Amino acid sequence: MTRRIGRIAALWRYPVKGMRGESLTAATLDQYGLTGDRRYAFTSTAAPLGAPLLASRERTALLRYSATLHSPDALPVVTTPIGERFPVDSAALLAFLHEHLAATGATLALQHSVKPITDVRPVALHSLATLQTLSQELTEALDPQRFRSNIVLELDDSQPFAEDALAGHFLRLGLPPSSASASAFRAAASFRSTP
């Protein structure tokens, strides 16, 4: 049985792990998750043992950088806090990061993967109700990117953490552009849950 449970309020892609992402109006899922999401990361010789990736939880300044992906086959472009733009694999970006972001004496290197470089799951989601409740409890407005989710949901069930009940269910997201087998979906499209 299929039933409507809400709508997609926002889509986000994070081409480089730890950097700010980009808001999308449409996205495509491949066998690994959201196409182009977190396929690049920087490693650091100064990172904690067992966690070589440069991540925003260790280096909050990384969140002042943003990455965009202009097409699925293109390299991400990184915009620095001062507005300079570099292809993710450029020596100039690596030099900039060494100068402005790396710990003293650390060496940074770019890592690329066909699969998303994530901490937990290849696609993450949360609801607007959860974000609003946490904002109220913390008495500060939380940025929707705070939790690095790809999909922000506006659920018909407006209770906070209602998205937890989606675990173990199949979700059909959005409306395919041309056929029922297409894997693209669009923001603001309704979605359905099939137990």
C-alpha cells in the first residue's frame, strides 16, 4: 500500500565532505546515493587517529568554504571564504588550504571516491518539524545545513522526529520527469511511503 506522507521541502548536495553544500531544485539518485554527493574529501596528517578526513567537526573553518557541481561529469568548484574559486583537484586550491586551513606542519591531500564519503548513510534526511523543535529547545535558529542532510522533509505528521518512523520503509520520492522508472526527483514534490 502506498500513501502520501509529505513533501520534499529542500534538497542539498555536498560535493566535498565537510564544506558547505549547494541547494538543488532537482537531483538524481544512483546506486550509491545522491549523484555527486560527498565524492571528494581532503585528508590531513594532523587528523585524529583513525579519522584521516578533514571534517567540519574538527575544523569548523571548513564550513566557510563551499563546493558546487555544475554537472554530474564535472569536477566540483570550491569557493573560498574570500571568494576565490578553484577546481577541487587544483594545486592552487591545495596550496590555499595549506596556507589558510591546515594545522601547522600538516599535509593535506585530496581523496576521491565513486561512493559517497559519509559517516553513516549515503543519503540523509530530516524534517522541518525536527529542525524547528531543536531550534526552539536551543533558543537559536538552526541552519538547515547544520545536520548535513540531503533531503529536508515537510511531513504531514508535524511531530518532531516523525522521520524516525520511516526507517525500514521504502520511500518513493518525487515525480519522475518522463517515466516511472526514472531516478530523478524534484524539490517540493510529494512523496509516498511503502511499508
